[in-house]
Amino acid sequence: MCGIFGITDNKNAARLSYVGLFTLQHRGQESAGIATDDHGRLVSHNGMGLVNEVFTNDTLERLEGRNAIGHVRYSTTGSSHIKNAQPLALTSCLGEVAVAHNGNITNADRLKAGLQKSGAIFQSSSDSEVILHLAARYRGRTLEDTLAKNLPKLSGAYAFLFMTPGKVIGARDPYGYRPLVLGKLGRSYILASETCAIEVAGGTIVREIEPGEMVVISGGKLRSKRFAPAKKRTRCVFEQVYFARPDSVAVGRSVQTARYEIGAMLARELKDVKADLVSGVPDSGTVYALGYAKESGIPYQTAFMRNHYTGRSFIQPDQKLREFTAHLKLAPIRDVIKGRTVILIDDSLVRGTTSRKIVKNLKRCGAKKVIMAIASPPIVSPCYFGIDTPTKGELIANQLSLEKIRRFIGADALHYLSLPSLIEACGDHNDRDFCVSCFTGKYNACAGAASKGYAHQAAMEAL
Ligand code: SF4
């Protein structure tokens, strides 16, 4: 989970990248960076922290050039450290090249070991650097030929932006796990993780980059090139459930509409449950709760005040930080809750520790009963495609029965949305279009090549 944004042929390339990254901030809060093509010389500025902490007016002023790529990072592979902040920029026999990556290369360790054996020196511990070293070794006539040769060697999930003097290239893995969208702003092309970034930057949406497709933007023109045949699409369904902003269109459907529909689905599945009010854990839970309220006739109420300045708890790099921010960010509204039976909706239940705190807080403020409704099925298996879910041992649904989870979080009842309802609400009746591996634990149906990476990691976990 990271956010990437690139723009071509625009005199405000750095500033528009800033706007794009600021809009994608929810996808990663550890570091941010922008690289620009300043008359054939790549310059970049990366830093730890939020977009508005990393960039000042002066730093943006110094990032001259009409092409730019940018990145906000949440680490899945490689530690939270400045050396892993992206865009990564290298000078090699390819010349100057910068890369921004969203995803997880599942065979990166094996590829890296091979490259190091033959003398490659890595400047980061991130899996993203592997593609640059591969490209430097196994070259084609042009950068796009080079990438077309080397991208198929990668397993796992990726949306990449590459920049060399005069050229920006976007590429999406053959399964389409991670999103990449194309937009237009006057004569400029934009590539971004989410549609909201393109629209906030003033552009219009053109289309999604297809799985296995590469787009090459140079001299004001865009060419599409296929570097691998598209496999059965397995777009991450969690984009709809949690990651994407409600004003984005993800996996083919408006995120707001899909979440509203998921809430309605939950209400249908819980049609016999009586309560005084329904509420959501902000922010994503709110839309689910509105959909639930409309379908069930149970009134919606805001049960929490959210402090917006603490960050998203799921995407903080370690458990200690996660717990701290979870505690800081949600304050129950006592008057709304006291003496009431509350249906509380959250997007997912991962470790259960945050839900436990929230339920405890509601009870402390006088809630009569708390019925916890989860807007996705139980997460029983880790993600190996770019989302930092914990190991199997830390996933509560992998370890405990429904009743034991209910007792652990202290709720009076607990319900998960069924997988068929989730798939239906996400707008595509063909469930093979989505990756649902973390709900099923089945990876080989999801990605042949990536499952090799999974098999290795699963074996390591079993040890
Ligand atoms: S395993 Fe889960 S989180 Fe990972 S890509 Fe698949 S649906 Fe998304």
C-alpha cells in the first residue's frame, strides 16, 4: 500500500505532483518524495513524514522540470527509513532513472541475492530497487524494451512509474493487483494510484492501465505496449473496503457507492437484529453505517468524534504506534450512546485489538449493548501482494472461533459480511475479477507466479 503520481509536459509538474500526493496521503504516511526531469537531469527531494512536512515552497521551487513522478510510502518490504523513501533514483548504464512503486515483489529476495552475487550494490532494502538492477543488466534497445524484458521476471503485485530524461513510463502487473489510472490535464498526461488524485489535480479520468500493460509517454505522445499477456484479473478487493478514498472509482466502481451497498448488504444479512442506532468507526465505517441505516430503517447516529490529525492506525509501522493512535483518534459521544443498543460497523477486523478498545470505550460511556458488524469477511491469511497484514499467528480470525473473537473484543454480538455479498457489492458479479486471498487463504487460484512467493513464505511461516 503506497500512492504513486506522475505527470508529463506541465510547467507546474512538481506542484501538481504535490497536490496528487497530498490527495493520496491516506495510502502512506511514512515518507514522501518527488523527482522531476529538469532539462534532462533528474532531481529529487524525498523525506520522512507527511507530504506537507516533507515539502516546502522552497523545495518545490527547486524541483524544476515539466515531467515528474512522486510517491507516498507505507512500507511492506524494507524498513521505514529515509533510504527506502521513493522515488528511488539511480545512475547506471541506463543513464539516470527514477522509480516509484506500489506493491510487493514476492520473489525480490531471490532476485536480489542473484544480482548481489554478480556484483550489484543495493542502496536500499526495498524490493522496488530490484527492477532497476535487472534493467541495468539485461538491456534492450530502449527503456521500454528493457522493462518489457525484465518486468515479467517479477512475481507479485506492482504498479510502477519510471522516469528517465524525456520519458515517463507506467506499468501494472499482469494480474492488476494494485491500481494505476491514466488521466489527462490539457496536454499533460497523469498516472496515479487513484482517480481522486487526478481529479483534485484538475485532470479528467481516461481509463485504468490494463494488467500487463505499459504506457510510454514521451514528446507529448502516449504509446501503449503490452509486456505480458493479461492474466485473470485479480484486483485487490480491499481497495473498495478500506484503502481507496470514497471519491475514487476503484476496481470499476465508485468507492462511496460500493461501501454504501456493502452497508445495505450487512443490513440484509442482519435483518432480525434490533438496535437503537447504527454507527460506523470513522472514516470508512461511516458510509457503511449510512447504507445499513437506509436498508434497515434503524437511525444513523455519529457515535464518535474523530481526531483527524493522528493518521490511520492500520498503516502505522508497528503495533505500539498503532495502539497509541487508535486511542488518540476516537472519542465516543456519550449522549448518543448512553443506555442504547448500538450496531457498530468497521471495515475489517485484523488483530482485534483496536475493536476491543473501541467496544470497551462504548461500554465505558454507557452503551447498553454493542453489536459489532464487520464490512468484510474474516481475514484468515496474510497478504503477499503489497498490503502489510500481520502473520497468520497475529490474525485473530485465523486463531479464534467467531465466539472467541466476540468475547475477546467484548461485543455482545459479532457478525462478518459474507464473501458473496462483498463481491456483489463491489460491483462485479464475477468474483474471479478480484483477489480475495486474505479471506480464503487460497493463493494459487489468484496468481500462478506470485503463489511461488507465497509457497516460500508459507513454508517459512510453518517452520
Ligand atoms: S490478499 Fe487481500 S489485501 Fe492482499 S491483494 Fe488480495 S484482497 Fe488485497
